[in-house]
Amino acid sequence: MIAPPEILRVTHARNICDGATDIPGGASLGHPRVFLEIDESGYVDCGYCDRRFVLIGGPADGVDPSTLHDHGDGAGR
């Protein structure tokens, strides 16, 4: 079974992902930095590492993640 993607609860609709925020060694172990914009759905998925960014207080906050479909901005595609 594949582990579920990491979910980050954020306070801003515009976010940056480099895939290595918490990895020792930094961005050299991640992916290119991408800017992700959360739309009216309340979340966005990184197209490189599948991290999900959920806007705190938005429509996806507190919802069972398994009920949300993949919702990326095209990064990495």
C-alpha cells in the first residue's frame, strides 16, 4: 500500500513547494521550486511531490482527505 501524501495546513492561498522543506540537506534533495495557488476548492496538490496544501478555514479544511480528488496546478507535468 502506498503511503498517503503529506498534508500541510497553510494560512495563505499562494504557497511555495520545493519538496525538501524539512529534509536535512535542503533543496538539493527536493524538486524545482514551484508556486501553488489554492483556488475555491480550498486545496492544491504539488505536481512533483504530491504534498497537499489545505487552506485553514477553507472548504477542504477538516474534510476526510480520501474524499478529495487529486487537484494540482500542473507543476511537473
